[in-house]
Amino acid sequence: MLKQRRPFLAEINVTPFVDVMLVLLVIFMITAPLMQHGMEVQLPKESIAPISIKEIPTITLKSSKKIFWKQEELTNLMGLTRKVEQYIEASKDGGVYLRADKTLDYGFVMHVLSTVKQAGVQNIGMVTEPSQP
């Protein structure tokens, strides 16, 4: 009794490849949004040597979200915008310092920064405390 040989199948079975690709797609879809947040970095606590302070106005943000232009308390961001625009018209330098309480949320500080930038300030210096040795 002779066995008949079946002809070779030259087709590739793609089902396992499709399964693997779907698993990789799901993994990619889950991990891609997590990678967009950046990496965690511990910033150094040392500071550079103090720079000379120019005679330019300082915007102070207290922990209670009160805004001060020099020593004058402002009621809202519109008042700050008016003060900054008056200062820009009178000064060629156009820079200000920003002192913000460290307990303030980042969003509030950035909102004030963008308001000051929109009012026409080109240079904003951030005031910090020197680190303890």
C-alpha cells in the first residue's frame, strides 16, 4: 500500500502574527499616554551666586493668592495688567521680578506669569531664597 503524498502548502498562517500584533497594539495604547508625562527629576537644592538686583518693580504673590505690585495690594489681575502697562510705557528695560510663595499652586503662578507677559513684559526674573549650606 503506497501512501499518497500531499502537496506542500506554501501559504503562511497569519493568525498567530495577527494575535501578536494585537497584543503589541494594546500594550502600546496603554503605555503611550504614560510616557508623555516626562520623567521624574530631583532638582538640586543649591543656588547660584546672588546676582545684583536692579531697581525694577517686584510682583509678589502671597499664599492667600493676594497680588502685590511693589508694596501696593491689587484686587485682581486686571489691576496688575494696568500697572504693568503703565510701567512698560515709562521704562525702556521692561523687566520685573516675581516673588511667589512656595505653597501656591503652579497653575496660579503660571496664570500670573502669562498675564504679565501679555501686558508686554519681556524679562521676568524669579526671586528665590538662597539655600542653606
